[in-house]
Amino acid sequence: MKPVYLLAPIALTLFGCGGSDDEPHNSGHDNTGTPYAYEVIECGRSWHTTIDEPSREVITDVHRFREVYGVSDLNNQDDIPTIDFDTQQVVAMHAGRKPNPGHSLRIDQVVEVEDRIEVRYTNILPNSSGDCAYPSVIAHPYCFISMAKSDLSVTYSGITEEGSCGGEE
């Protein structure tokens, strides 16, 4: 019989605790504003990137998008998503360097409030119950979303939430 005790650490390294999805999450956020259509391009965790500090950026041209998307996960071999920058803009969010893959980002909603577009998101922290085993792997959570190009300024409203073990919060 072959040992299987290495499967759990490998699975946690690949999948971590916590995650992200495309379902709207409204708890903890202000209930004001008109929904503003957006699409999640990608939310994930990178193990190898040149972006170590938290950052948020509105990207309005393909050259900058290629640059930021390309360095967000240097191990990613997929093609860069196609965005029509004549009609769309991209918001890139990076949580910075985190000590384990229990950390993640989730985009909860995008709304138009008065004279601005507000991106509402959640910083997900590792579960503190003691029931999760997190590998000692540096992770860099990030999210990219696209939305209709606008002259309105983009602001950000974040909340923090504790993740659950092995699944969605």
C-alpha cells in the first residue's frame, strides 16, 4: 500500500481554504447605489509574481493590461484575455504578499453611487478555528474585473471576513 499522507498538503497547496465565485455577496456592505454591470475576468492566488504590495488600478488600454495581467501570475501560461478597450475598462486589484493561501480576494458587487463607480470587495482571511491546515506557501491574491468604460471615478469599499476550511465563505 502506497502512503497517501502527502495528498492533504498538496491539495491544500493547490486549492487552499477559501475561494471566490461570481455570485453577488452583499453582507457587510452598504446597500446603496445602482448595480453597475461587470464581469469577473479572473480571481485567484499567485505563487510567483512581481507585485508584492497591495494595489488597485483602473486599466484603460491593452498595453497596460498585458503588463499588469502578465506579472500577476508569472506561472500562468494561458493567453491574456481579450478585452475591447474601446468600450471596456478593467479594474485590477492585488492584495499583496500573504503568508499562506488562506488569504483571498472576492469582488462582491459594483455599483454606481452618486458621481462614481464603487467596487465592493472582501479581503478573506484564513480561518482561525484551528481546524484548517495552511501550507507555508507565500500567496498573492488578485482579481481582475471588466466593466463598461466610464468617465466616472472608481472608488473601492472593502470589508474583511474570515474564510471557511476547504470551501466558499
